Amino acid sequence: MINTFIYLMNAYFYQNWWAEYSDTKVNDADVIIHFASKENLETLNSLVQDFEYIMENNLAKTTFEANSFDFNPLLYGYSSEQVWVESAYKILIAKIR
């Protein structure tokens, strides 16, 4: 159900994701913006739906625990996985709408 979210996490937030950028101050928000600039509209809309599904069903923590993502929102100052999903969703929506 959340295949595009898993794609985002594996393709854009891999082990040394920050090394892809020339700016040493790159952060997770920059990655979401980069994703929005590189992917097609169908993929972006699918990610929006995945974010909404995760938020509506309070699945953020479970999703992170069930997958071996290299990115952990708690290590980047977020109080929970859910807070990060909500933040990433807002950033994505602002970029594509």
C-alpha cells in the first residue's frame, strides 16, 4: 500500500544520503524538495496518498519499525516518526500544489 513511501525512503534516504549534495547543510527537507523536482506527477501524487494513509492510520512508527530505512527521524530532531511524516507531507504539498 505504501510502495511510493518505501521508494522515497530507499532511493533518497539511503545510508549516506547527505553526501549527494554539495551543500554541507543539507537536511531532510531538502531531500523532499529534491524528490519533488525529480519525480513525475504520478509518483508525487502516489507519495501524497501514501503520506495521507500513514497519517490517517497512525502508521508512521510501525512503518519505520517494519522497514530497515537508513533514515531515522528521531536522530534528526523530530519527536516522533509521525511528526516527521507530517512535516515531509507539508513540504511535498507546498512544492507540488
